[in-house]
Amino acid sequence: MKKMMMMAMMAVAATSAFAQDALVKQAKKVLAEKEFDKAAQMLAPALTSAETVDKAAAWNLQTEIMYEKFQSISEAAQKSSITKEAYDTLGMNKAAMDCLEAALKCDELDQQPNEKGKIKIRFRQAHQQNLQNLRLSLINGGLHFYNHKDMDNAFKSWVLYLESADHSLFQGVDLKDQQYRSEIAYYAGLVAYQKKDYVNAEKYAHLAAQDPKKAADASEILIFSKKENMKTAEDSAAYVSMIKDLHKQNPEESRYFNLLMDFYTRANNMGALKAWAEEEIALNAENKMAWALKGEVQMNEREFDAAVESYKKAVEIDPEFVQCVFNAGICLNSKAIDMKDQLADKNTGKITNANLEKIKVVLSEAKNFMERARELDPEQEKVKWAYPLYQIYYNIGDKEKAAELEKLAGM
């Protein structure tokens, strides 16, 4: 009984294997009739079936089907320049991708040892001869997909062009198109970024950046991919490190400083922001924004004297830096308020005339900064100086000027 079952199972296996081989033969006949899609559809089960005896040969036939389809449409495209007849651009570009994918798969299978443990590569040479020009067509194919908003196929086409150059299929071949490599890597990275595939965006941007001509453009993709993909403290550290390196390499390029400023201010870590500002000042003492950031941290920590000195440094570099002029005035006004609380009698709340004069000296300096802010920004488009200036006039006893500002200060 067991013997009969084994014989039956062997018969079924033989029948399945025969059926798959028959599909390959039928697909060849259909290909000879130039019915490419029908041939591919017929062959499809044999490509994945475990019963197919010679998988490499099946994938070789798939390569031939797609190559002939590509060639047929390419010829129609050439004729169309004269006849103006339409041709299947989409079909041609997809056939190019399918053809090269099939050839790569065929080559991998063709390298597997036979039943005697030997490797005999049968199809590589023919594929090398046929597919070098087809591989180049993937560049224009990717552009076609990109222009038609098909980002998946645009990415696939360009990646296939890039990755196939290092595949065993083209081993020993001097590919003549490597001058396009960095350009296509850049576009592959750009499309990956648009698809929110930040891992591949970084991968291909790194490849593009190996070319000095594309390094600046590729760095944009790297920066924003890392920024979008930050999930851990390690990711954040890698992002900051990369931008700092770019900033040091290109100190005149403000965008790297601005990206770092955005990172540190968003992180809301005053200690890290202050340390970075000091780091920037050490690199360039004429960096007004670094002084402004240092002053901001000091102001938030209520270190008013230190903050004013930092803001003064920024204003020395740029006398029209109204935000720093205004902030220096705010710091001094806040210092005066703190002095009033500290110097007042604990029981009566009264302040001696001597202490009052000390406070007025600070308020007078605050007034000078705030009046300068008013001169620089009379319409309050950048800073809202009216109420703080009103408050200063009121506290130093200049009732006339305080009254002039009441309406403007919203009193």
C-alpha cells in the first residue's frame, strides 16, 4: 500500500513538473508570435512554482519577453518622430524595468550549483550584450514616472539603474554611464524623501554626496531626512553632529546656523542652547545671532546684567538689531522691578530716597534702550515697545510722556 502511495505521489510530482515545463514551451511559442503580454502571463506560474525544473531558464525567457517588448515599443517610438503616431511609453518603461529585474533574478539562479555541484553560467553573456543600453533607458523611464506623479515607479526605475551597476550580472563589464550615477542617486534620494522613506533618502543622498558637484544638494536631503526621522536621543545627536560639521565646513552659509538654532530652541533646553551659543561665539565673535541667543538664555534665567551685556555685543555688531535693543530694555526694566522688591522695607514696603535713586539709574538706562527701539521700529512691527516704555516713564515720574503713550500702550 505504501509503495503504491509513493508511486502515486511521484507521478503527481512528475506531472506538475511537466506542466510547468510545458508552460515555458508554450510561452516561447506565444513570444514568437510577438504577443508579449500573453506570453508573460502564461509564463508567470512557472517563475514561482517549486516544480519548475530549470528556474534560471524560465527567468531567462521572462527577460527575453520583456526585452522584445521593450525593443518593439522603442522602434515604434523612433518611427513616431516621423509618423507622429502614438506609442506605449508607459509599457516601454515598465518593460525595461521588468526585463532588467528578470535578468538579475536569472543571473542569481544561474549561479546555483547543478545536481553535480558544478556552476555553469549560461545566460550572463547574452544579457550583458543586450541590456547595457536598456539599463540606460531606466534614467528616462524614471523621469517619465516622476513627471506623471508615479513616485513608486520613478524610485524603482532609478534604484534599479543604480543597484544593477554593482550586480554580478555586469561583472567584468566597463559600464560607460557612471557620470550619471550621482545625479540619479540625488533624484532617487529626493523621491524617497517625498515618499517619507527617510532611510532610503539618506542612503541615496550619501551616494550622491560622493560627487563634490552634488554634495551641497545632497546634504539638503540628508539634513531633512535625519530631521524627520529623529526618534531617539542618538538620532538627535547624529542630526546635530551632521549639521555642525556642515556649518564648520561652510561658515558663510546661514542655513546651517538657522537649522541648529531651530533645533536648540525647539528642544527648550536652555543649558544646551547657552552652551551652543557660546560655542558659536568662540568660533566667530562677530556672530550677532549667537550673542542674541546667549542673551535670551540669560534673560530667561533672570541674569539681567549678563543678558544686557550679551545684547549690547549683538547691537555693537548690528546697531539696528531692534530685537536686542528692545530685550536689553526689558532686562533693565525687570532688574529695576526686582530691585524695588529687594530694597523695600520688609514691614512698611517703603523705599528710601537713596535706594529709589539707584532704581531710577537702572530705569534711565532701560528708557534709553526702549526709546532707541521706538526709533528703529516706530510702527511696532518687530517689537511691542509701547507698554514697557509707558511703564518706565510712569516709574521714573515722567507723567507727561507716560500720558502721551497711554493710548498707544492700550491703557
